[in-house]
Amino acid sequence: MKLLITGASSSLASKLVLLLLERGRFSFRLLEHRSPAKIESCETVSGDMNDPESLDRACQGMDGVLHLAALTHSSNDAEYFRVNLEGTKNLLEACKKNDVKKFIFISSAAASGEGGAYGLSKLKSEELVCKSKLEWNILRPSEVYGPQMEEGIGKLISWVKNLQCIPVIGDGSYCLSPVYIDDVVEAMAQVVMSPGLISQKLNLCGPEIIPFKDVIDRLSCFLQVRRYKVFIPVWVARLGVSLASSMKPGSFTPDQIPRLLCRKNQDISHTSTIISYSPRKLEDGLSGYL
């Protein structure tokens, strides 16, 4: 089976490709944009989600596409829709043009109308995939953490390691479901290797749904440090992030707050009936690499 991987330079994609190469029966074409995606024995092509011609070339001769590429941080809401939504539309058109049958879309647990521009762009992209008439599956990872992953849980771990006081937006009751990268990669590999599995939306979350404030406590306990939580009203956090993003682009984006606070479907019971999925608890994942 010949697979095109978009977003191939990410840690998630790299681990997945290496795992599938070990299990055989696959050849890969890696679509790289700004960051190099060099994996031995894999073909590499340059492309842009908003360049239909490059996507057309990338899809030629492929049996399936694993679409991981996405814009995750921007101070301009319109950019999320240009890259994530229009880019997915362009890729689906390229698949149809080149008779690519299988399409696996890596979405997000934050794919929601409440999840800011990023979450909405992912939700709208899911709708395009479902209407595409391809053999599709949609995977929704939650807060993935692991080696070399510095965003999300990785950043929170860094804060707990280095700061005495940890900022908490609102009351901290909104929930995360941390999931270790190896568990996500294994689940993705199972989906890729199951040709009869189609038209499924699978949550790839952790086994626990944990309030944000409790995640801080558990990280502190694991790292054997004492940390204090500083609760910041949501409106103050929004104002602060807006100011920070305007003065230092790329540091924070206003979209991150609704993405954090929004309600998410973190139930993995359906996923566990479709594939063999038993993700490890937070401390077990942390033990694997810290």
C-alpha cells in the first residue's frame, strides 16, 4: 500500500511512519512544507496545502492519504480556515482526481464550534471529509504528550518543573485527557492497517478525564515539587493573551483560550470497541520518558 503523509515532519508522523515500516507492506511519500521530513527509504516531495498543483503531484500513484498537516497557532483567525479548511478541501480534490481511495484525517478533540477558530476549522474540515465519498476515517487526538513534544502538556510539564506559581485560567474545572504519544501512534497504525475499517470517528484520548487544576497537582506530585496555583479570571487572561500576541507574535494566540476551555468529547469507549486501544494513565506515560 502506498501512502502519502502530510505534516510528515511532526513527531507524531515520524513515529507512525517508522512503526508502519517495521510492520511492512507499506511505502510512503512524505509531503514536506517548511520543515524537512527525512526518513530513510521514504520518498519526499515538497508541497503546500494551498497549492493544488503540488497536492495533485503528491497524490499521483497513491492508494491512501494520512492527513496530519494543520496550522495550530495563529493570531489571525482567517489563517486557520485558509490552511486547515481550504487545504483539506484541496487535498480531497487531489485525491479524487488521482483515484486515491482511502483518506485518514487527523482532527482534534477540540474540533468544535466552541473551540475557537482552530476548533471550528477542524470541525468544518471533518464535514468535508465525511461528504467526500472516499473511504474515510477521522481520528481525534486529545492532549498528546511525550519526548520532544513541547506544546500542551509538554509546556505544562515545563512550567511545573521551573515555576513556583502555575497560572490557571478561570477555576480550572475544565478537563484534559492526556494521552501518551506511543498510544496514539499505535492506534493510528491499527487504523491504517485495517482496510475494512471505514467511516469511523474515533477519539484518541487518554483513559482519564482530569480537571486542569488536578493535572497540575498530579504533575507536581510526580515531579516531587510543591507548586502553587494562581487563578486568573478568564477576561483577564483573554486581555493578557491579546496584548502578548500583539507585542510578541507567536508567543501566545487568543485562540488558545477557547480551545482550552471548550467542552470536548473525550469518551474512548467506542474507540476501544473498534480497535485495540488501552492508553496508559498519566503517571505511566510520564515514567516512560521523564
